[in-house]
Amino acid sequence: MQHSRTIGWLACLMGLSTAAAAHHSYTEFNQRETVEIEGTLTVVAWQNPHTRLEVRVGGSSEPQLWDIETGSVNSMRRQGVPLDALQVGDTVKIAGWPSKRSTARLYATNLLGRGHELLFQSGAPRWPGSATYRESFTASSSAPAAAVDMPTLFRVWAIDLNDPDTRPGFLSRYQYSLTEAAKRAVAAFDPVTESVSTGCTPKGMPLLMGQPFPIEFVDRGDTILLRLEEYDAVRTIYLPAAAQRAPQTASPLGRSRGHWDDGTLVVDTDLIDTPYFSSAGIPLSKAARTRESFSLSVDGRRLVYNLTVTDPATFTVPAEAMRAWVARDGEQVLPFDCKSPRY
């Protein structure tokens, strides 16, 4: 087994790691160290939210089974990764971050098998001479935004890894003024052993809005559907004509009521029942309220999102954050079909 230190190469995509830490617990893994193993594939499960592999390392007398976690199948399909190129019984090399909870567990950043090297996160090619495929949340992260004939909110919106404003995990990019009770809750939160969501349950509001996959607005007349690829989540936004149909009971996504303000969609959400505001363990009380605005650029290629969260139990002043999406030709919201991870 070969060990090597890696320092700082992840920084350019730290937003992605922070976003996924909410469910996929990247904080379980030591991102400052890289471990390389070589062995035989015994399990291959290309799935969302994270692919799972199992690799047998060592001789037949005392083999060691390694549990490997890595990127989502949706993001790999978008880049044309040849998933059928790997089969149980193949000899593979895998490099990645070691787990802080298990001595035989990795988050893979690089995988080599049958002459193909798969790159996850911001991993650079590790083994020269192989065809390389990079995981990406967008159909082409370097492609320009689509030309838009008529600006409209009602389309699919994607991230652009070259545009920092569109990277997910936006809630973790800001500093917030916390109450003393919230500070104590954050101090007690252990990101290695705790997660802000479990299984395949969608994240609550507003954490859900930091997901890295495409979103789509669908016009239903007196309501608007906001479809988010991660966990196949759907938010229903009730416009004034449908206000009487808005739910009266609390839920993780809350009750969202919207209106148009000079072309900007403004959404107020209450009845939010979810324990966390962000992947850092900042709590959220049932008294929390959010206001969101979705506004288009003049050319219709960019969607700017502003969020304000009011929660006296957590924030001494309202929390504010911002992110964006871009229009991209051919992009779509894919089925997520989540499978609960082993860990």
C-alpha cells in the first residue's frame, strides 16, 4: 500500500465538498491525506447519492475488504463515464481520502481499471497513459451558457464549475451572527459522526437549495413547481390565487407562498420542520422563516438567488446568502433514485 500527502489541491472546489457534507459526510474522510490501494473488485454499485465499491486487497489467505465510496452516478453519466467498463473480478487501483472511522474505508478521488481512469472531485490524473473521465455535475462544466431567445424562469438551470457563484454549498460561504444557544449547538456538533440528513430523506429548507445538481421551474398556473434533482425533491410554491390550498402543517420543506415583483419571483416560506440550517451543524428552530428571490439577468442566461433567513433562536440578525445558476442547452433534471448508503 502506498501513502502520499496531498495539500491544497482540493481548495478550488471546496464549495462542492461542503455542500455534500450535509448528507454524504465528506468530513468523515481526511482530505489532507491520500491512500492508494490495489485489489480485486468484489462489489460494484453505481448509484445515487454515492457510488459504492468493495475491493479485496491482499492474498487469498488473509484478504482485507475495503469499502469505497465515491461520486454520484448522475454526475458521472453526464460526462459519459463508461460505467460498464468495470466489472466484478477486475483488478483496480484506487486512490482517495482515508476514513476517520474505519481503517479499511476510502472516499475515492481516482480509480483505474481496464485502461480507464475515473476522476472524482478535483482529482488530477494519477496514472499516465490511460483514457480519463471526470465526474461533473453539469453536462459540460466548461461550455458557455445557452443563448436564450426569450428570458424565462421556467426552464432547467445548472451550475458552472468555472463560476464561483453557482457552486453549491453556498450557505457555508458566509459568516452568521449566532445566538449563544446556537453557538453551543455548533460546538457540540461532530461532523465526523453526525449528519444533517439521513438515508435518502431530502434535506430541509434552506439547506436543500445548496444541492449541486440542476433545478427546474414548472409553471402550473396558480402554483409553481421547483424540481431539484437531488433526492427527486419537489417544492410547491403557492401563488396568491392558490393561497387557500397551501399546507397548514409543518414539514422539512415548509410552506412556500410566492408572488411576482417586477419580474422577480419572491417566495416566503414558514412551517419549516428541520433541525439544521447548514452542514456545519447550525440549528434551525420551528420559528424560522425564509424569504427567497429568483431574478433573471437581462439576457436570460443567469438566475440569481438571494436568501434571507429569520430565526430569533439561531440568529441575532437575519442570515443572508446568495448563489446563482446558468441556462445550459440540453440540460435536464435526471431521476435520482436514491439508494441509502451503507454508512
